[in-house]
Amino acid sequence: MILNDKEIFELVKITKIDRDLKPAKTRISKGYSSFGYDLTLSPIIEELCSGTIDPKDFKNSPNLSKRTLHPCLTNEVPDYVIIPPGAFVLGCSLEYLKIPEDVIGICVGKSTYARCGLIVNVTPLEPGWEGQVTLELHNTSKCSIKVYTYEGICQVNFHKGNRPNHTYADKKGKYQGQKGIVYPKG
């Protein structure tokens, strides 16, 4: 059963890590929708620039370099970042989520960004998991894409079922309680 906005509010603990510092005249999206919740993009976004990524040994990946994409500043508030053509970057949600033991969250991209060529990839938010969501953003376009911080970047749909035998918390998953951008842990 997919959860509606009222059920999400009652069952899933969603805490803002940071607040909106600047009200926008228009928004792509934000917060609760009828059957989901739009995660807000943090202004901290990093790009893996060069080298070979080894997901089993990320810290020792040869010649791996990364850079923080510096947000454009408007009135000292991060407003957006420019993601270059073909770039793959990591960001995180401003929300900290606690998923109940009988609920799973599935993230999907927003149509406005998808129509620009931006793919947002997030693995399932498993029953019993908690943390800030690491967001994988890939610009598949031949053009740069302006991505707005402090606004919705993807939607989480929450599905309720019976409690599984082993939740993410039971398994002591390696990404439990993550904060900020978290890189692969082998």
C-alpha cells in the first residue's frame, strides 16, 4: 500500500537539518505531495573529477580526485549550482529521515529536471533505515543544467507492508545514521 501525505506525516519521521534561508518566488517542488515527499537539495554538492572508483575500496581508489561545486550566491544564500554536461555529482537531502520497520521509501526524479536531462538516482530507503539521503545526480544532457538548492530534487514514495524478518537497523547496515554526503563503503 502506498502512503498518502497524512500517513507519511504520521508514520515517517522527517526532520529538516537546515531551514529555508531565502523564500523563492517560484519553486520546482518541496515537501509533502499527495502520495510522497519531495526531498530538498542541500547546497553541498561534490563531483568526482578523475581517477578510477573502486566501491569496495573507495578511500584507496587510485588517482581519485573530487571537487566541491561552489553554489552561485545570491544575497549570501546558496541559490543553485551548475552541473556540467555529462557530469556525475553527489549531494544530500536537507532532511533526516527515520523509516519505520514496515515501510520502504522509493525515490524518483522530478519531471522538471528529467526534461532537462538530469537523472536523480537513490537506492531504496529500507525499513528501519535512518539518515540524510545521499543523492546521485547525473547530467545526461549536452548542456549544463542549473540545479536549485533548498528546493525539491526528487520525490520519495513510501510503501507499507508487513515488517520483514530483518530490517536495515537489525542488519546494522553500513549507511545507518549517515549525515551529509556519504561515499561508498566497501
